[in-house]
Amino acid sequence: MGVLPEGLGDAIRDTARDIADVLRAAPDTGLPVPRLTWTVGETAAHLGQANRLMAEVAAGHARPYADGTAQGIAAANEEALAAFPERAAGPLADLIVEQALAFLDVIEERAPEEVVETPMGPLDPARLGAYLLTHMLGHGYDLARALGRPHMVDRTRVELTLPFMVGVMPRVADPAAVAGLTARYRVRLWGGAQFGVTIADGTVTTSHGPLDRPDCTVLTEPVAFLLMALGRIDPVPVMATGRALAWGRKPWLGPRFPGLFVAP
């Protein structure tokens, strides 16, 4: 048995290949990407660079990259893109796949409990792999939407991102949004996966598995959960169409939940 949870390695490999297929069919990499300031070519170049960074980090190389804040990561991304001029679909598709496979090769050399430094703080191999998958799914969705192709985000892959997504929530909490708030959330995804989020005195803590005596339970469709969390879709239409529901002693806390965090 490897250091990655069951199914995560396959999901990383398949997602990289799915993204490459979408990209190779692009008629023009100069097309704009919805919700981003980048073109298809720039988004693909960033994704290839990020996969390479993850592979290098997994190999044990120190690769300082920004400060973990949304602003710092955005600035580092722009600087990296400016230094990497490739924008052609074929070479970028190859790079995305090659570096995802390189990550899978080198991550197996790490001990399960070994921690490496990443742009989102120290992570063990399981959470680092989930981070890579999360990042690829977000930008894979961007590319598919820009090119009018089916995206590759599904329930199974979303559940594999949870070790990273749940663990990183305290880091990406919006200080203004959580200030003065006291709340205990149980978040459930359709299909069974769930986790807890506790907010008190401006501090956010998370737990895998169910949370006892929550103030509010949020039930959401998995794909919608990830896309909301990554800032790809707006919460209001998700709630209006029943893909996210809230109940409990304080059900009014439900609609506030997505706004408590800022996607980097």
C-alpha cells in the first residue's frame, strides 16, 4: 500500500489526462476564461507550472512560493507566468500530464507521516496529493468551461480532496467574516462524507467526521460544494435549486457558511 489514500493516485492521473484532452481540443488558447483574468493558454501554463512545483515539493526540494494568502499567491502566479512564455495547447497538455505523473512517482518515496512545506502550509503526503487534485480540478473546470467541454469534477474526486479542503479551512478563513461569530457546523456531502467546522473568538477549527451538537447542519451536492469553495460558482443559485440545504438549532447560519472563507 502506498502513501496516498486509495483512489487518489488514479484520480490525479485521470484528472491530468482529462485536462490534457480538453486542452488539446482548444481551437484557440487566447480565449478568455470565465471568472479569471487569464486566457486558456495562461491558465494551462499556470497549471503545468503548479504541477511541476508540486512534483518538486514532493521530491523534497524546498520551493518557497508566496505566503499562503490569496494576494500573495496571486502575485507569485503572475510573476511565474511572466517568466514562462509557452502558451501552445500541445506542449502545455504534455507538461500537465508529465508533471502529475512525476508527482506520483516521487511521492511514494516519502514516509506517510513526513511533512513538506507548501504554499498552503506544511502537509503530509496524503494532504499534498489532495491539494494537487484540488488545484487541478479547479483549473480543469475553468478550462472546460472556457472551451465549452464537459468538466471532470465528480463526486468521487471531490471526496478525495477533503483531506486538504478540510485541513486548509482555518488558513483561508476570512478574518472579518468570522470575527465575533460563534458557530458549530456539521457539513455533509451527498453520499455520506462529512466534516465539522467550529468557529469561536475568530478562530476556526475543523474535524474529519461528524461533529456532535452542531448549531447548523449543511447538506450539499459534492460538485457544488467544491466549486463554491473554490469560488467557481455562486452560493445563491446552489441554494435556490436545492443543491445545498441547512437545518438545525440555528439554520440561518447555513447561508453564511460559504462566505466565511476566501479561495486562494
